[in-house]
Amino acid sequence: MEHIKIRLMGQTLTVEVDPDEPDFGAWYSAAGKIKLNASLTPTQQGATLVHEILEAVKSENELRISHSALSVMANLIYAALRDNPELFARIIAGEEVFG
């Protein structure tokens, strides 16, 4: 099973691509793990990963956000990341955005 480690909320979490994951993806709080369905396209994996990251933030911070609102936010954040790679690369690198 493919996996990567990510840092979120001061923790190291595992993200796995799992052929047995029945949904697009899921956040498993007790295990500190996000699972993505192995049959997803790369675009679907990216969008689902953003969605599950937001699910983790919601869960760990006891936020009251509906699933539909969280899904809209996840899709819009994923689109912003996908459509503006140069901007986010500069932000991540700590470079001036308006320079």
C-alpha cells in the first residue's frame, strides 16, 4: 500500500492509497491516518486529500461545519492550489508574493 507522511496540526499523519477504501477517502482520527481510494484519478486524489485534511481539522478542533460546506471549501481550495501553482510555490518557499 502506497503512503506518504504529512505534517498537520503539529502531528505527523499518514496518507495511504488503499484499494479497499470504500469511499473516495476517509479520516481515521485514532490512527492519525487519511485513506484515499486507489481507483481515484490524480485530480480526484488531490481534491479528496484536501477534503480529508479539512475533515481532520474539523474533527480535531470540534468545529461545527456541515459536510456539504466542508466539501465546497475543499473543492475551492483544491482549485486555488491547482490553478495557481506559481503563487503557492512562492508562498511555500517564503518568497515575496507581491515583489
